[in-house]
Amino acid sequence: MKLLIRNLARSTTEAELRTLFEAHGTVQSCTLVIDKKSGSSKGFGFIEMPRPGEAKAAVKMLNGKELAGNKIRVKRSDSKQKTGRNSHTDTDDKTTAQDALHGITLEKIVTKLEEKYGWEELGNRINIKCFTSDPSISSSLKFLRKTPWARQKVEALYLDTDWSVNDVWAMARSKKK
């Protein structure tokens, strides 16, 4: 099971993160997301644990735990997760200064995702009505602000998206406009 860990201190290393999770079971892989330009941590990472029971226990025990002065947020990564009302596990929706999404508005997130993927592909990736039935930025924002589980899926997609210039989706979308 792949887990998303947010609100990590920029000084946290992959070794520290791996050690923290190994106390709760087998860690298959540990990836700390690094900014390509600065070479420093972006404040979030991923852990893969092969045993779902161990992964769920790690989420329960580590979500909200303090690490290097930051209260980390741990949840199942949405990239391999089926959509649905009861699929999220993260209960802390507050954005902090160390959060990977700090300073990025929901409107900017939805706008950038729509520009990159288009409404049809967004609806395929996250099956919610505001993306599939007469979609608009305005209606999406209204729904996502009232629906935490859907907002988390959109934020996770934004974080998991490759925003590099050489991205095929971005080039295809920009040529259509």
C-alpha cells in the first residue's frame, strides 16, 4: 500500500522517514520528493508497505505525530485508490507553512489541472460529478470546498502530477487552445 506523508520538515531525510515507518512494519520503498531546482525537500514523500495491515497501522499511529518539529500528515496515497465517499483517511485538513500546498489556492489547483488534463480526463481520474456533468471552475470550487474527501483527491492529483515542460499532456492541451 502506498502512503503519502505531508508536512515533513525540509531537513527530514529518506533514512529518517524509512526508520520511522519500519517501526510499524516492512517498508518496500521510501521516496522523499525533492525540488529539481533547489535540490531540497518539498516537504512530502511516499512510503510503500507491502502488507496493508501494517500500512493501516502506520497511518493510525503516525498521522499527527511530531517529526523534526512538524506535525506530519499520513494517509493512503490516492494514486492507486478507488474513488468513493469513504476512501480517505486523513482527518487533518489544515494547511500549515510547511505543507506542500501552502500558498496555492484551490482555484489555482483546479485551473491548472483543467488546463493540463481537460475536464474529460479529470473526470476519468477523479470520478466526481463536478468534473463529469457540465463542468466549470466555479461549480467545481463550490463542490470541493464543501466536500473534504473530494478536495483531498484533487489535491493529491495535483501533488502527483508531473508539471515538467516536456509533459505530453500539457503540450497537447496548449496546442488545442
